[in-house]
Amino acid sequence: PVLRTHAADLVSADLAARISAARSFVYGCFAQLPSRDELETIIAYNMIVPPHVRSAMSGRTFDFDRAFAALDIPVLVTHGAEDKLAAAETAPATAARIPGAQLSLYTGVGHTPFREAAERFDRVLVIRGRAAHPAFLDRKVDIFRCHRLAARALIEHADHGRACGGMVSASACNSLP
């Protein structure tokens, strides 16, 4: 796996080693590479995570089973079949541990189904959302505000955020007026 291969360098004090590891990590995220400009931007925003933050995130433990069992919201687990970061068995195992979760697998897609298969990803997400709440997406949502709220939630509630990455984002978006 790409992440394990470069984990030590992603937290290195050596900037050149971190850049090389971040590049490998980002390239490993995709089965279908984005444009060079997009790749450079993605590498740049991956580089802004300080090494001590990455190190703290990778060293924590969390009781996922307890968190998953407590979920009372619709959950869609997505996974790209060509994902080089998360093992293929991770998504089905995660979906099986969450009551009522739906699994959506993407052939020919890496770690980024939301980008590599955006149309399908959006369609499945809207269908799942509307099945749970008919008014889902009937209002405009400032997606950048959602991401800022999610990032703040991840920082303020690090253990919960690590366990429920996308769910923190969904929670933040649902709290918008």
C-alpha cells in the first residue's frame, strides 16, 4: 500500500522527503490521474498538513465498533476497486459493521470516487440522501463552508473526526441554515 510505504517520510522533518512522499501519496490516490495543474494543487494542499499533525493522526486508536453502532443516520460507504490506500476488504467490512449502511463499489476507480466517477458518485449520494430525507439537496449549500466546518470539527474533535471523516462533513453541512 502506498501510504504504508511512505508513512515515515510523510512525517519527516526533511522537507524534500515530505514532498516526495506527498507526491507518491497523491499519485497513489488515483486510478485515473487528473491534469498536471490539478495534481500540483492537490500535492500543495497535502503539504500544508504539519508533520506533527500527521504523526498524531496515525498514532491514535479508536473504538470504531462503538462509534459505528451508535450511528442513527443513513451511511453510504464508497470504495474504488483500484484504491491503493485502503485495502479492498475495508469498505465491505465497514459497511457490514454499520447498521443499515449501503455499499457502493467503483470499478476502475482509485481512492477518489468523488472525483474519478463524480457523476455516479453525486447521483448515488443524492438518491441515498433523498431516500432518507425527501428534501435532501433542495437548498443550495456552500460546499466550501461545509469543508471549513468539517475541518474545524476534525481539529476540535480529532478522535471522532478520524473515525467518521465524511460523517463530520455531513454533520457540518446539515447544520447550515
